[in-house]
Amino acid sequence: MAASIQHDSQEAAHQAGTSDLLAVASNTPGLVYQFLLRDDGTQAFPYLSRGCASLLGISANRLRNDPGLLLQLIEPEDRASYLETMQASAGRLAGWNWEGRIWIETWHDIKWINLRATPRRIDGVGIQWDGLMTNITQGKKAAQDILRSRRQLEELSAHVERVKEEERTRIAREIHDDLGGNLTAIKMALSQLTRRLPEGNTLLREKADYVDALVDRTIEAAHRISRDLRPSTLDLGIVAAIAWQAQEFEKQLGIPCELRGPHASVEDVDLPADQATGLFRIFQEALTNIGKHAHASRVEVRLDVLDDAIALEVRDNGRGLSPADRMKPKSFGIRGMVERVHALGGKIDVGPNDAGPGCRVAVRLPLPPAREHHREAAAS
């Protein structure tokens, strides 16, 4: 009698616990469900909470009567990943986590859902998942908006850089051609006037010599400003421009800067103007960072042309780059290099020098299809 009473009490407690669990499941945001994949390949939904209609746009009874309907709701592009992740979860008895889009016919709308479920094998029956489906549409839209904004900012940044380089080129040429030409004309006219000065007028000759020296300094300043805006060596190709910049760096700072690589001695590498200018500016920024922060005594530069890309590598033997250096609020040098490389569709790696102390900047830019075709033709 006592045993019977105890059994009845346990059964009642179990039913009460199950009832409480179902009540919690029914009030959980999203869709709490059980999905059964039988050994014969058929499917079933033993349990579906009240969130079925609000999440999937179909009633729980309809989905229970036609379990294959869920796969039909999934967008065709996402069905393969749904089936692949399900099979992977079944094969390893590991958690099933999937995100994808479903078409809600009732509202003529696409909704993003996240599925998380835990599998367990039922002997002689199949594998059953206990899980939760939730609506992640808002989060996905927010992420897509952020990604779209980021792409727009990258496009704007690339456009600004392109316009800035065009403006630099225009100003540099005007300074070199117009201002330089005018200064040269002034120097020639001054030379003619100086030759006509009276022999004994020392004061006027000293004034003329001073003006002549002033014109020379101004011509040199105009050339320097023009080179800083856009080195004329870029017109001779990227190799010549990088070699010139390496020499300028060594001359100004006294730090040896050696250019190496199979293409260090060739006349040119065929690159579009935007890529050549971008790669040169990246090289300039790398040298500027070394000069300001690295405390290096040697710099090595390597330029290689690969099958489908051009690779530039700059190494120094300085103090290196710590994670804190990259996270400085106004550390725009590295960020600028990264933005330039991404705008050109390339890759950049900034990190420790694996050959010793110091820092390494490795840049890889894709060659245009015409360049690849030219290489293949030359090889054949």
C-alpha cells in the first residue's frame, strides 16, 4: 500500500514537472521544438511550442503533419548548409547551430532564424534534437547595415585618396613646370642684368649675387616640394620610385636602407597608376614610422613580382611594435597603410620581424589581369 502511494506520488511529481517544463517552453521567446530524424530517413516534430506560428508563419499542427515543410520554407541558397549542419550534428552527436533565411508566405517576407539544438540517440528509433529557433532578423539587418556602412566608408576613403593623389600630381606639375619655369627665366634675366652692371659698383653686384642665390634656393625648394607631393620618379615606374625613396631615407636619416629582391635592379614593373602610387605611399609611411619610432640601425626592403601579385616587404632591426602601439588613439600611420591596401584589394601584415628584432611590414597587391596575361605570354 505504501509502495503504491509512493509510486503514485512520483508519477504525479513527474507529470507536474513535465507540465511545468512545457509551460516554460510555451512561453519562451522563439520556437522550442523537438525534431526527430528516424533511422529510415523520415522526420517528425514530436513537440512544437506556441511560437511556431509567430516565427514560421504556419501552425504547429500543420508542421507536425508535414515535417518536410520546414525545409521548403528555407531559402534555396541556404538549404544545403541546413542539411550539412544537421548531418554533421547527427554524425558526431554534437550541438547543431545554424543560421539561415526562411520565406514567410503569410507576410511575404524573408526572416533570418537561428537554430540551436542538442542531439541524443534513441535506440531503435533515430536521433532526436531538443532545441530553440529564434528570430535574428533585426540583428542580421543591423550587421548588414554596419557592413554596408563600412564598405561605403572604405569606398569614400579610397575616393578621397584618389582625388588627393590627383590633386597632388596636378599641384606638383604646376610647381615644377610653371613656378620652376618662371624661376629659371628670372635667373636667366638676372644673369643678363648682372653682366651689364658697372665694374666698380660693388654694392649692386652683391645685391645681384644675393638675389641669384635666393632664386637658386627657391628653385631647389620648388623641386623639393614638387618631389614631396609626387616624386617624378614614379613616372619611371614603381621600382625606380622605391629605390629613390630608399636612397632619400638613407641620406636624410643616415640609416642604411637596402633594396633587395629579383626585381630590385630591373627598370620597371608594369602596374596601374593607382596601384603604383598606393604602393609607394605605403612604402613612404613604413619608412616614416621607422624613422620616428623604431630606433633602427638598418632597414631591408624586398620587392618581388609573383604570378598574380606584387609583394613589398620592409624589415627593420629596431625596438619592434607592441600591441599597445597599434591601439594608440592617434596611430594613423598603420591604419592609413591598412586602408590603402584594402582599397587596392590587397593584403598587409604588420608584426614582429621573424628574422630578428624589429618590425616587418609585408604588403601584397594583386596584379591586374592584363599583367598576368603579359607574364604568361612572356613565359611561353
